[in-house]
Amino acid sequence: MAYYTGKTRDGKDWTPTFIEAIEDEKCLGCGRCYKVCSRKVFDFEEIDEEDSARMFMVVARPGNCIGCAACGVTCPKKAFSFKPLEI
């Protein structure tokens, strides 16, 4: 199985890992991933529970993801899953 691979500035091979999902149960809705993503991949979503509302992140535009994984690095709960792109 082959994956989409690029080169770093130093000429080393690099395989980007694209966002696959965010685990709702782990997500705090802190917005760190939203702030670090320059490609506008994420949006906030709100769930109205019985006595309170809860915010969490959703992958709104997965096609904008460039595979940098900065969102996963900034997530304090490690709620993201990533996958390389098969070619």
C-alpha cells in the first residue's frame, strides 16, 4: 500500500497525516485546534443537554486539511485520529 508523500525543505521524505475524526467524548471544546488551523477545517457545534449546553469541535471542511497535524499536537485530550492518504 502506497501513501501520498512529499519532501520537507531539507529534502527528507514526509508523509502527511490527514484528519479522520474527532472523538466527541474526549473533546473539551477549548478551540485550540480551531485557532491553530490556518485552513478553516473546524467549526464549533453545540449540544443542548437537559440542563446545560456543551460545545465541541467538528470537522466541517475535511477537504481543506493539508495533513500538518497541528490540531492533534495542540489538543490536550488527544481527541483526533489521523490517517495518511493512500494513492
